[in-house]
Amino acid sequence: MDAATTAFLQAKLYTDDVSYCLIHLPAPAITPAAVVLAEIGMSFSALIVDKDEVTLLLPFDDWKDFQHRLPGHQEQGPYRLITFDLPLDLNLLGFMALVSRILADAQVPILALSAFERDHLLIPADRFQTAWDALSNAQIKLAGN
């Protein structure tokens, strides 16, 4: 069994039952987006900045409180979170490929985010249960082989 499959089998699936919103902002909005993120505190969230845009991931309930401070935004959601609750080696090969294949076969689109030790998926809320079941069933199936 390869390292990616071993890690997948060892990973506990975790969700927090929160609905998330993905927000697109123009690149100059980095400072106000970072301030919003800092004010929210400890909930799962993300700020991604590249040369063309700022992307903010927030719980919907928090976003409702702050959206007036970020004009010119676009939003998508709701999304639900699935975390692979296992510290993953940064040199691990094929983990996300395995997960992506399982969910593609189940017709579930994903947005993948990687933290230092854990990988996370954002799943459209209306496809969450399908994703959860597909991953859980794949763990059972792979464990039996």
C-alpha cells in the first residue's frame, strides 16, 4: 500500500457543521480583508492573495456582519468543510489525487486548501453528504483490501 493510501486510511474525517462563504475581492482589498479576518478570531477561515485577486473564506454568519466593509465583492456558497484530521508529511505524494478521484467519481466538485499539516476541502453544501459518504465508503473499501 502506498503512502497516500495509508494516510487516507488513517485520516479521521472532520466537519464543523458550519456554512462557509467564498468571497472574491480586487487585489487592493488585502488590508480590509485581513482586518476582517483578524476580527473574526478563531473560526476556520482563510485569506489567499495573488497578483490578481484576494479571496476570503469565512463562515456565512460572520460574513453577514462584515460584508458592508468590503465593497465590490463577489460571493459564492454555501460550502461545507471536510478536514482530513491527520498531520500530513509535506513530501507526501498523491494524497489529494486520491481524494480528488474519489470525489470526482461521486460527481462532487471540490475546493482544496492545504494548511501546514492538514488538508481541507470545501464542498458545495448541497453535495456535502454525497462527499462525506463517498470518502467514508472509500476508507472502508480500501481498509478491506
